[in-house]
Amino acid sequence: MPDFTTKRCSHCKQEYPATPEYFGRYKSTPDGLFFWCRKCKNEHDKQYRSSEKGKATRSKNRKTERSLLSQRVRLQRFSKTEKGRALASKSAKQARENHPERYRARKEVYKAVQRKEIPPARTLFCANCGLPAHHYHHFKGYEPIHWFDIKPLCRKCHTREHKTT
């Protein structure tokens, strides 16, 4: 049976203890460790990533990944995880604390929809383009006197309205 207490790096020919601290893990070898020491492997990887071939491969992999799994799908999957729910909760709490007037205005509109005083935005059409609406937009601001100065907008137009103001 071979002795696995030390291992020689096949690149720099130095001998190191045969541990994951000095050699990365690699399941295909009998000892479960990579052929090169971590130092040599890191140097090689750094050189490869800065080479034209490395940059092209990296760019190709990013494009392939994006096409296989769109950002929206990845976000939906993440939001279902415990970490994703915790982050969403933290973000919502922070938004409520930073902009209490917006939170209060949206909450009042939500209550009015629940009481059937105003129709849900999704049952209406966008005031700008005529597509099905998804949101109400507070076009005069979030002060209490303007809570119900709203217009239904689709996602695209609502985003555009917030970018211009």
C-alpha cells in the first residue's frame, strides 16, 4: 500500500504533506488530492484566466449560463430558499423604515382594494400604453392628501415613470 504522508507536486517538484491544505481535493486520484500543489495550481489558474483563451472561455460560459437559466428563473428559485426569504424580509423591512410614507400610501391603496372601493390594478389597463396594468402609481407623491391620486400602469411604464422622476 502506498505511503500518503507526503506528496510531490508534479509541477514544481517540491514535496509537501499530503493534506488538502497543500493540495486541492481531486476524487480521481488514489489519495483524493490534486497533482499540483495549491500554489502552482493558483498561479496556473491566474495565468489562464488572464489569457485570451481563458477570457473567451469565461465569456462563453457566462453567455451559456444566462441562456440556459435566465436571471428571473434564478431569482425565483433563490426567493424560495430560506436565505432568499430572509433577504427579502430584511429588504422589505429596510424599505419600510427608510420610506414610511410610501409604505403607508401603498397600504391604504391595498386596504381600499380589499374593501372594494377601487378595483385591483390587474383588472384595469395601463394609463400610458393600454396594456394590462399591474400596479398603481402615486403620480402626485405619497403625502396623505395624495394617497388616492393614482393611475394604473403596466410594469414597463411604471418602471419608466420612476426612472424619469
